[in-house]
Amino acid sequence: MKYLTTLEVAHQLGVSKQTLLNWLYADKVPEPPRNKKGYRLWSPSRVTLVRKLIQEGRLHKRTVVHREPSNRPELVNEYAREVNQFLRDGKVDCDAFLRELGRLNPEVGLRLQLRKPANSGSRGSKTA
């Protein structure tokens, strides 16, 4: 997969690089992962997500956000695609990722605990 630079993404979105960086600094756009040199790695799915945020009116070229965060299915779908791509590209273990996410976000941690099977300690063992 080819990642884009911040400048390339800004050109695709029709905004200045500084505007895109301002959205990042203000937490209006999810921060993309970085490579070993510290450069942001913009995937096509992340660019699509930002484009949808702009189209939805959550980002404006001069001011910052207008609406509350959305749980609309198409935005949730784009977030999921982005995380999936990041996990695959980085060869990140899904269980380790979910454990860390649960540690960072108590609400997610609680939901993950509620979804665990009751007999999770006896995985793979067969009862005769």
C-alpha cells in the first residue's frame, strides 16, 4: 500500500497543509500512524474518512468543528477500515491491540470483558 504525505493529502482535500495540521492538533481528525522517521502515514481509507468528515460539515476550511461526533454507519465503517488496515500493515496482534485499547479506554475495556466467554480459561479443552 502506498501512503501519502500530509501535503499530498491536503492537496487532495483542497485545503492547505496548515489547515490539515490544525485539524490534527485540535483532535478533529484522527492522528495517522507514523513511520520510524516520524512522518505521518496517510492511507487512502484515512483520506476518505477525512473527506467524509468535511462533507458532513464536521470540518470547515476556516473554523473547526460544527457538530457532535457521529456514529453514522458509513463513518464507523471508515474508522473500522482504517484500524483494520493499520493492524494488517503493522502486523499487529489483534488480541494485544484490543487489550491495550481496553486499558486506554475504560468503556471499551468494560465492553470487552462483557463479551468474553464464561469459560475462556478452558479454551481448546474438550470435555468427555
